[in-house]
Amino acid sequence: MCHWRRVRNTYNQCGHVFDLADEMIRCDDRYCKFSSSHPNTCVPPSCTTTCWQYRQFPQQFNRFIDSVCPGCTQQAKADRV
């Protein structure tokens, strides 16, 4: 089923947290009404009983990155000048 992916980057060395933009992950299931594989000829009322009518719960990832965030990296470069 089609679903959203939510990613949060946590930078261990500075402690800053950034949420990336949600990304739509498309499936190839012909029985998912959001899929590009869903046939145009599948219409209600049969579609509502045979096909997924909602997206799956979003995947959520929290990546822990062992460095400083891009903002802190840029600030450190500016401080050196």
C-alpha cells in the first residue's frame, strides 16, 4: 500500500534535530486506489469493496548521525574566517 515516510535526523554532537519533508512512497499494488497500477476502469461501488481506500500508517525513522548538523558546520566555518 502507498504510505508516507517521515524521517528525523538527530545530530549527536550538537543535539540539533531536523525533520525532513514527508515523502510519499508509492506501491505497485493494483488494489491500492492511490497506486499508478490501479486500473482507471476500477470505479465505485466495486472499487470501495475490492481496493484499499486509505494509505498505510506512515513509516517513521529517526536517524542518529554522529556529527554536527549542517548549520553548526557552517557556523564553525564562518567563525574560522
